[in-house]
Amino acid sequence: MLYHSVDACQWRHIWVVGDLHGCRSQLDAELQAKQFNPTCDLLVSVGDLIDRGPDSLGCLALLEEPWFLAVQGNHEQMALAALAGGDASVWRMNGGEWFWRLKGAQVIAARHALKRCRDLPLILQLTRQGRTAVVAHADYPASHYQLGQPVNGHEVVWSRDRLMRHHRGQSEIITGASDFYFGHIPVEQPLHAANQHYLDTGAVYGHRLTLLPLTWR
């Protein structure tokens, strides 16, 4: 699925979280600190739930929660490719070794959860009060956003080009939506450039996990 759209009016508060990479306990602590209420709040992930961290299964379990939505990240794509018979070494070299350490029922649970990742959209649109927020893993590879518009799915999940342009002082607004939220490339602090927000602050490397509230100004 390339695009998925949801009406943001059904939740009180919406938070977007950077790349989790198995850091479930860190996420739970942040949700508690922010008084996240699972009965009326929503958490949206920019992808890369798995690999490198201590609890990939715990992060995959989030997919079962009604208060959680996610887009597909490149680590989910590597896992799915390996499970479909592709070169598993690519996934294993990039943090997927945890899967091969599982035994018994855990293997079955992991396979089931990872297959659910196939149904995750690459691009999630949230709308409220006439404003649109867009969540994707790495980029929205166009100068204008439109729901359903054909874009390069590989670039949505893997591209580093736009963030590199921000670092060179060449930031440009993406028209058609109010704000865009990405992860994929670790930054020391949340980076806000033009109308784009980069939230992977390297939690799996011992740094902070970033949760950013959506605002509908």
C-alpha cells in the first residue's frame, strides 16, 4: 500500500515517534512521561520498528494496538525480503540477527508480526481542521504532495537526498500539506527545516527517543 489516509479528529492528541529499532522500554517510559492515554490518543511511527535494539518483538507487538499506526521502514522491507526468500545476509548485517536467535513460539510470533508489516502503508496522511500532516520513513520525493499521486516507493523508504540538501542550506517547502514527518537518518536533535521534521535521534545508539506532538495551527 502506497498511501493511507485517516481522519485525525477521532483522537485527542497525536504523537509521532522516531525510529524505534527495538527500544520498547524506552518508548513505554516516554509515553508514561507524556501522559499518553491509549483510550483517546494515537501514536504514529515513522517506521523501523525492528533491529539493532533489545526488543524487536515488543515493538512489533505495537501493531496489534488500536492506538498505534506505522509506516513501513527500510528495516521492515529488508526483513520481508529475507522472509520471502531473498538474501537474508543483508538483513542480518543490518541488525536482523535477533530473528535467528528466537526459538519455538517466538519464531512463529515474529513471522506473523513481520508479515503484518507488508500491509503497512509507505505514506500516511492525517487530516484535521483543513490541515494535512504526512508521515513517511525517509522522504516524500516530490515538490508537491497529493494523496494518491504516483511517487517512487524506494525513495520514500530509502532516500537521503532531501536531508542532505537541508544540511547544505537548500531547504524547500513541500507544498500540498502542512507538515511532513520523517525518520531513517539519525540526527543529534530533532531537525525542523521548511515544513519537514526529522525525528530519528538515535535512541538505539544510547540517545534520546523523540516523540513530537502533532499541532493543528
